[in-house]
Amino acid sequence: MRVRVNWRASVALTGTVLKYLSLTLFVPLAVGLVYGEDVLVFAVSIVLTVGVGAALERLESEPDLQPREAMLLVALAWFAVALVGAIPFLLAGYGTESALGDPANALFESMSGFTTTGATVMEEISFERHSHALLMWRQLTQWLGGMGIIVLMVAILPELAVNGAQLIESEAPGPQLQKLTPRIAETARILWLVYFGFTVLYVFLLYGLHLAGLAENMTFYNAVAHGFTTLPTGGFSPEGDSIAAFSAAVQWVVIPFMVIAGTNFALFWYLFSGETRRIVQNTEFRSYAGAMAVLTAILAALLYGGVAPPLGDLGGTTGGVTENSLRQAAFQIVSLLTSTGYATSNFVEWSETGKLVLLFAMFVGGSAGSTGGGVKVIRWVIVLKTLRRELFVAAHPEAVKPIRLAGNVVDETAIRGVLGFTFMYLLVFGVSTVVIALDAARIGYPLSTLEAISASLATIGNIGPGFGSLGPFGNYNDFPSTSKLLMVFLMWIGRLEIVPVLVLFTGGFWRR
């Protein structure tokens, strides 16, 4: 067999990505210096990351990134970033009672961060148990992964900008790539500029609530930490009670920014450019907003009727309290629909009806071109339109009925791609659910069917929390290492939309 893929170029550029990633480790290092915590951990991590990156760069041949090399680079870079990102967790947890001292757990936490999943193996999240520096690194991994590591590299590295369109297409969430300018590197810079701008605004508003006396524990550290995980729809929090640890005013501020994070960022560029009609006429945005509104209304009505018991300090639902019911419903629907994974209430104690509404929201996903996970709204729109067309054609065999979005005909190749992805997503989700359940039974770990389903869906959909012991205030630490490694794989392929990873395991990818 003659290998067709120039793997050396992909591996060498992966080394370049790692070298630049080492610069981001200076952020938690600076935090460590301020608080006098884990300084050596991050100093060693920087040296190791630079060393690994430099070693991989030595493999460089003539850079020739054709579509296959681009796909290989994206898949390798994301996995390599998660591996080196696990180093601080492993070093900080080694020799302590922290679960992070286990390599599988450290990799799980790192992959969960960079893929913005938000699932955790940490049994206790507090500054007494973990340093400010380590928790800030945990937050920062999500911000780096939100808009996309490769998108960032295309924006700043000339050698990647040449093949930027192929790279971003392999990494970007959703079935389509929107070029905002003729040059793809400039498009990447615009996307990161919008992302950065919303993050700064969000941090300013959160800390403003603290200064106004409306959020006593929303310190500057917490404001920055949550800025790093809201816009990427990540869901990590340095507070063990997530957003339930903060006031209702904070929760109301978080909701619209989760909505923003799940919206196609290209629409904001058009909005800022004065093309306001683009966002109003966008079929996906209307469907996205409509799904959130309908599901929120249904859940709010259920909560108002008292489907959940009062949860005291955790901000739970009290039947009959309008504002609280609406806030809890809006927050949890937006959080799970966009795959953010924050929580203001322990929804595992809600009724089965309330849980089913949340489970449905988890399947919807964010918009294409957003930082949200899941199947994506645009795919569901195309799937539903295709099903409707098939019913119409069954009654009118001679009819020719193209699929249209905002008046434009959708290419049949794109439709096949959407249907193929959706089928693969559901197939991998279903098989993984069975494997997780069997693996739990192998070690005698009590796992309900709903917990197995939510574990698979929460990881491949990059959502984070599930049901039962995996609820918003639970963790994944009790799973066997084999299941955790499977979930690492699910988070990896889920963030890269399955195909760029699974295609690497086919013989046809490598052969001439």
C-alpha cells in the first residue's frame, strides 16, 4: 500500500500549534504567581509543551496541505492539544487525593475543556481543594476551544492561512463555511474579534453587578472565569454549585450571552455592518429562537405547576412563583440547547416530564458557525424539510420539489451530507450508550438506562451534565477508565463533527 497522505506535514504543523498553545499557559502561571499556588506546575507544563511542539516540528517536510492533510492536521491537533492540556491537571493532582492524579481523569478533564463539553471528574470543585491557577486553566481551555484552535492559528500563522479554508471547514461546527471576506485568514480574525468582544463585554457586565452590590461573590476572578466558559458554551465553573452559586441578577445576565454563544457568529458581523435584515431573514436563527421560546414556555408552565420541589440555596423551583419558574426554565433550556451545561437548579429532582423536555433540548444543539454543540439547528431544519418532501413525492411521484432555505435551493449533495452526518451521530450515540451500560455492569457500577443515555449524549453532544449521578452537580469520576476513554473519544469526534476523525480510521483515506 502506498500512502497518499503527507502525514509528516500534518504532524509538524501540529507541533507548531502546540508551541503557540504554550503561550496560553502563561495566564494560569500569572494567576499562580498572584496567589502563590502551583507556579512550578505551570512552569514545567510550559517547558514540556514547548519541547513536544519543537520535537514534532522537526518532522517538517514540504508543507502541502491538501484536503486529506488538512483533515489529518485538524484531528491530530485537537487530540494533541488535549494531551498536553492534561499535563497541568496531572501534575497538580499527582500525590494528592484529587481524581486528576489519574492519567485517564486528567485527559478526560482536558478534553472536556477544549471541546467545551463541561463534563468533569472532579468530585469537589473549590479553592480549598484546587488552586486558583489550576481552576483558571480549566476555564481557559474552554475559551480556547470555543471559537476553535485551528481558526485561531489560521488567523495568526501565515503558513496555515494558505490552506485556511480547508482547515476551518474541517473544524468549524455546522455543515457550511461562511466566508465573511475574500481572505479566509481575515474571516478567522473577524470571528475571533467578535468572540473576544462579547467576552470582554460579558466580563464587564458580571463584574459590574458585583460593584453594584447585586452579586457579592461575583469577584473579578469569577467574572473572568465565567467569561472564559460562557461564550464558548463550555459550562465549567470554579464554583461547585455552578451559576446557582450566584444571584438571580447574574443568572438573568448569563441567559442572553448563552443565546449569543449558540448563534452563528457570522450573523453578528452582518449585524455590526448594518445588514440587520440578514439575522431576521436567516432560517436557522428563526428556528433556533423559536425552539428556545417554545421549550422555555412549556417548561416554565410545568415548573409553575410545581413539577420540582423547592431546592433552597441551589435556586430550585418553587411552584407558583412566576419569576423563578420563568428564570429556571429559560436558563436550563438555553443552557442545554446550546450545550453550555451551566445549572441554576438540580434538575435531576424534577419530574420525568420536566426531564424529557430537557432531554429534547439536548438533542437540538446550537447554530452552525456558533460555539454550540449537538446536531445543530440547521441540520434538523434540513432533515424535517427532506422528510416533508419525501411524503409529498410519495403522493406525487412525478413532482420535482427542491429543498429551499430563505428562498435558496439547497444542493442535493449538501442534503446527503446532512442526512449522513445525522445518521452517523445517532448511530454512534446509540452504540456508545450500549457500551457504556455494559462497561458499568462489568464492574458492578449501578447505572440506569437514562444515565447511560445521558452520558453518551452529553459527551458526543459536548453538553456536559446528564441525569441521575451525572446531573449538574454530579461528576463522571465513578465510571471505569475504559468508559472515560470512550467518552474522551466521543467528546473529540463530537467537537469535530465526527467525519474528520472517523475518516482517519478508513483504509481509503490513506491509500492512493
